[in-house]
Amino acid sequence: MSERIDVYLVCNAKYHDTNFARLELLKLLAEQEDVWVRVSDSYRDIDAISRSKLLITYTCDLCPTDAEQDGLEAFLKQGGRWLALHGTNALVELKNGKASTPDKAPKLMQLLGSRFVAHPAVQTFNVSVSEPEHPLVQGLENFEIEDEPYYCEFFNEPTVLLEADYTTPSSGYERSSFGIDRDSQPQMYLHSVGEGEVLYLMLGHCTGKYDMQPLMDIAPISRCAWNYPVGEGGLRRSVAWGMRSGDAAQAPAQVLAEASASKRSVTATAHPPDYLTRLESPDHEPELYHPQKAHLDRGGPLATPRIEFA
């Protein structure tokens, strides 16, 4: 008999389309029939995180408190898995028209295995597979993608699975030349903490029309890696990694074959229009969400009532 898999999803990314990323991640998690997801906009419910098998974060400029960082460390050391996406390692301040990335949460960055420093504008670049025999990237070929190219500081020699070759300076940042002298830039890596592990995926920028306010009244809508089959496949492999333990983390080629074999359409109804607003409010309490249900308790139709899972 299968057991329930608890997943804690934190989505709160400044200057990004948080709602889009949240919905896309929930659709991927819906492919796993044993998953229960608790959705939040912060790390404040450390007790719930500690009871979860997998923590997934799509954040930017979200800094956990010292107590929350201690809780995240304990979660990892006791064997938890953390799928950290895109700007989770980014803490950004604006100074004199330039962006700075102060090192104000060193413990968090050590847990993640990296700290964001700067990035140039969205561009197309090449990504290569660094460890082709590793289950997470097995069978994956080198690819070209349009996304936000991150320059990061890395800690404790992570296992790099994907890397890129861009060298464009980050003109909007104080440290505009950071990282441009490197031969490659890690895009996906594994980082162990005690009995647990972090899987970090840099790719996955997204913005809606109004997400850059007040810096920009209207921003171009950008979906980057979310628009690419290789991006969706990478997330699916990553979620599968988080669901399994040790040797039971099947080779993603097998995981993808299973997903393809069980391809199905899911009809769902969702929360009323104010749900996402309340979800991101400071006093919102995380809610338990089971994506496999044909309906959610709050009622009201989805804008797109049918979702195809590949």
C-alpha cells in the first residue's frame, strides 16, 4: 500500500510571476497521486516543513529568520530534500540605481550551496550535461535555452549536473563583472547537508506584465525555461528525485517513461479569484492542498478547466 508524501511548496518571488510558477509546479505535483502539498508564501511553519519529505521553493528576496534557518538546517540534516528553484538564493537591494546582493544570510546560502550575485538580461545560451551518467540527467543531451543567466558564489564543491558558458557582464548590478572570467556557470547541482540533500536548478525565470513594478510600469511577459520541453522535463525529473529516497530514486528515464505511460487529463475546479491574493497575504496560514482531487473545497471554476499532463 502506498503512503502519503508530504510536500511543502513556498512560492514568493519578488520581480517574478509567483502565481504562474506556483500553478505550474502544482500541475507537475498533480502527476503524483500520493502527494499532499502544503502551499505557503514563507518559511514560517517550520514544523510543517520538518514533517515533509520534500521542500520546493520558488522565491526571490525572501529571507528566512534565524530561527527558520535553524529549522531548515534541521530538516536537511534529518534527511529532508530541498528542490530550490531559480532565485531562492537571491537577496537583492537597490542602491543608487544599481542592484546589490549583500551577504546578509550566510547560513541560508551555505545550506543552499550557493549565493546569487548578479545576472545580465535574459538571453539565449548553451547548457551542457556535466555528469551524463547521473540519474538526474541520464539520457539528456546538451541544449540551447533562453533564460536569465545567473552568476553565483558556490560553497563546498557541489556536484554540478548542468552548466552553461555565458560571459555577459551584469550591467544592472554593482558587481557587474562577477563570474565572467569563469569557463562555465553551474545551472543544476546537488549539495549534501547531513543526511539530506539540496537540488538547485538555476533555470526558470518568469515575469508577468506587472511584476516589475515599481521599477517598470509594464514588463514584457517572460516564461523562459517554462516554455521548453527540456525545462518541464528537468522539473519533472527533479520532483521525482524529491519523492524517492536513496537507491529508490529511480533513473529519470524510467520516471519519465512511467509518466508518459500514465498520461491523463485532470479536470479540476479551483479557488475563487481572491484566493491567490489571500495566499500571499502576510497573515495567511498555509493550506493543505491535494492536487489529485477533482475539486478543491473553495469551489469556483479554473480559467483553464482541463490540464494535460505529459
